[in-house]
Amino acid sequence: MAAGGDGTGNGMTVRRFQHGSRVPGWDEAADLEKDPSPVPEPATTEVPGDLRAQIDGYMARYPDRRSAVIPALAAAQRLHGWCSPEAMEQVASVMRLTPGYVASIATFYDMLETQPVGAHDVFVCTNISCSMRGADQVYEAMCEAVADDAAFNVRSFECLGACDLAPMASVDGVYVGPLEAGDVERIVEDVGAGRPVLPDKQLRCRPSADPHANERDFPAPTDTDGAHQVEAGAAVPAPDPERMAVGPEPEEPTGGEQPASDHGEHEPFIQPEKRQGKS
């Protein structure tokens, strides 16, 4: 039986959403006739000093310097606004890699932009949990609200890992939800005015079962006159990897007391003697 348009043999064509989160350039054929680009020469490749220092710092964290390509590209994107050919060549020069290798990483990951985009990222999750709760309508309303405003980079996203907030979005790295179509105009206004985006719906402001959860790396926002005060348009601060590696510092016992064990006031466990079997 001949297969139909959807590969099932029934001749039907399955409609595809045109706003899926495919990486730009995923279907662009490689130019096999083009000579491979060599590693850029440091003497002839201008790299801003701050960017070079950041990339060197990232490479120092890994035994294989190639492991630092993703954070290096993220740093270049913060500087240039996107992973432009110039940005990728700068990364390749500092890391002593070919531009082709760097480009293969940049074109694979969704959050590395290989085309110019707006300064404000609005990623609307349209995966199953969010979609069933109205995410597609939120996405369409967001696209209509920003229209041709070049300051916004609005995209649907496959999953942002916050199903309990469905439907939700990431606005400049800040998770907000559950969203309604009526929240869209306020998001645009808050971003344009530099205000905190939907403070009452931010993930970081939601109550937690553990009031001290992540308080070291993510300080809780203060509450003044009943209104959450958070940094305008800022993403959740990135935790310090050095501090995360060693874990929290143990608390010192006070008054000469021994720290309590996890098992309470129990007698120390004594290994019983092994039972001798019959010979």
C-alpha cells in the first residue's frame, strides 16, 4: 500500500504547527564545495577583552576545553545580541577550534540564536500540559501584542519544565504563570517600562514547602506593603558553581553540644555477630 502524506497510507496530511521550536537552519544543506575554515589566528582576530577573559575562565573549569563551547557562545551572545558569524569566529579563535565546530554547537541548541533577534526573550511553553490549558491562545495573543516590535523575541517552546505553572512562559529568563490571554498586554507593558514582569505570578515568588529552599543561591524577594519587590526584567541569578560543588557549610554546634544525628537519640548501631552455619 502506498503511504499517504502522513506515512500511514490513508492519503491524509497531518497538519504541522508552523511555530514549533525548531532550531533556525536545521534544514539548511551544508555547502560541500566550500573549503573548511581553519582555526582563526589570534593575531588577526579581534576579541573584546572581557569576552576573552570569560571564555578563558570557562575553559579553565573543564579538562577538555571543548566542554566550554556552550557557555562561551552564551557569553558571546550576551555581548553581540546573537551568535553572529563574527561572534562565533571570536569564540573559535580563543578556544582554538574551527568556526565549523563552533557553529555546529550554536545551531543545535534552541537558546543560542544564529539570527538577529529582539533583546527581550519571551518563550511561551506549548508542550502538552501547557497546550491543554490554553498555551496556544497565549502564544497567539503574545505574537499579536508585540506585532512588529523588534525589541521582542517571541517563540513557542517545546517544554520549559514548569508544568505546575501551566500555561506559562519565560520572560527574559523569569518564569511566570499560570497565564491568561489577558496577562499578555501587561507583560508587554512591564517589559517596556522596565518593571518586574507579573510579580504575583513569578515562580520565584511562589510559596515553598521549605521556607529556606535555595535561599543561599536564590535570595527570597522582600515584601514591602504587600507587593513583591524583584529586580526589573532580570532572570533568576545563576548559582555559583564553586559553592554548589562543595554544598552548604555545616553549622557549628553551640554550647559544646554534639550535633544531632539524622536518626534522633538512638543508641549507636552495633554490628551483630555473624551466625555460624552448620558444617
